[in-house]
Amino acid sequence: MSSSFAPSPELTDCLNQLRSMLEQFIGLDDALIAVLVEHESAKHLRSERTPIPSPVVQVIPLMLQAIGSSSYTLLQLGIRRKCFTVLYSALFIFFGATEPSGQPRTLEKLAERIGQQHMMILFAANIAMCEVFESFHKKYGFSAAQAKADAIMERLQSIAYLNRRESGTPPKPGT
């Protein structure tokens, strides 16, 4: 399989931006774990003094570690181009060379479709990570992490590929 089997440049840019944002969320995840376990590196990360109950401190870091690890796996799969070339090849063979409608499927269409599915996974992971920080901030307070999560989400909302219409043209402001 040639290395040209890849999504469109616009989708590739979107995927790269979503990966970058997820990487930043993973960093926030690590910071929240450090705050919860009261690691000395986290002394100045959280200005709020709302007490965090012991059961939360005992359980949430383990859950956050799993979330961070899973998110990191998504990043690694996306970064390793050869892995995706193999994945694309396998999926092309698995799905066959035709659409469900029976129309011929080109490698370019398949690469775009697989890229869009990858985009949806990364998008969902970013949204889920944002919700983790929003929920924690609402309950116990962690304004610094919430501000960073909000900034990441603002950037996510400005990704051109996510704001285009079905026709492929970007929406006009205010529509």
C-alpha cells in the first residue's frame, strides 16, 4: 500500500489539531491526579480550598489514570503513520472495494471515511476530557484547569474542517 493512502489535507489538519488538543487534555489529567494525591509538584496548581473527600481522593486518580492512558493510546495510534497505513489496508480489504450501495469505492474515499471515523473518536475523547474537568471544577473547584479546558474547547470549535457544510464550503458567519 502506498503512503499516499491518507485522508484529505483538510481532514489531516483537523486530525492533527484534535490530537494536539487531546495531548493538552492529558496534561491537565496528569495535573488533576497530582492535585488529588497532593503531590508536591501540584502545590500551586489549585487555588481553591474546597476539601476533597477521602473516597474521591482514593478512587478518582485511578479513573483519571485510565482515562489518560486510553487517550494516550489514541494519540499513539494516530501518530504512527505506518500503523494507520496497515489499518487502512486491512480495513479496505475487510470492507471490500464497494460501498453498501454497490458503487465502486476508491482508496481516496475510503481513506477519507476512515479518517472521519478517527476524527469522531478524537472529537469524542476531547469532549469527554473537557467534561471531566468541568464536573470536577463545579464540585470541588479547579479554576486553572477549567480555564485551560475552556481554551482548548474554544480552539476545537474553530477547526475549519468541523465547521464546513456538507457541500464542502464553510458556513457563513452567523449561520
